[in-house]
Amino acid sequence: MDDDAVLRALGEDLARNDPDLAARLTAGPGVRVRPPGRGAFWFVLVAAVVAVAAPFLIGPAAFGVMALLVLIGCPFAISHCLPCTPDRPDDDPQS
């Protein structure tokens, strides 16, 4: 049985049905051909993941920022509400 004739016939059928695949297969092992449309797929996939994960990430981050502002701002707010004392130098002895 002649395998080359069978393989040649299969190659011709493939070239008729899917010329892009046939071109990639006949290009050889050293040639890298990028499949069409992969960049758009990854972009849509990453955008969907970010759109779904953003509320979960931004919500806790915003809560943490507000908590830090409250923790840092409370001593300043309390010290602003304290009554003022008369100004006097620290090295004067009290009488």
C-alpha cells in the first residue's frame, strides 16, 4: 500500500475544506503562525474578570481607607474640641 498517495489525497481534501489549517500544517515545524482572533478573546476574558471582581476588590479597599481615615482623624478631631489653655512658657515655675 502506498501511504504517500493516501496522505497526499488527505492533504488535498484538507486544502479544499480548510485552507488556513492546510497552510499552517505545510509551513513546517519552525514557522509559528498565530491563530486569528486569540487577542480579542483574551481581552474580553480579562475585561469580564475585572468587571466581576472589581466590586469585590474596591468595596473592601474603600472600607479600609475609610477606617484608616477615622482612626487617624479621631485624635485630631478630639484635640480640636478640647478647651484651650492659656499660653505660658513651660520653664516658668508654677506659683
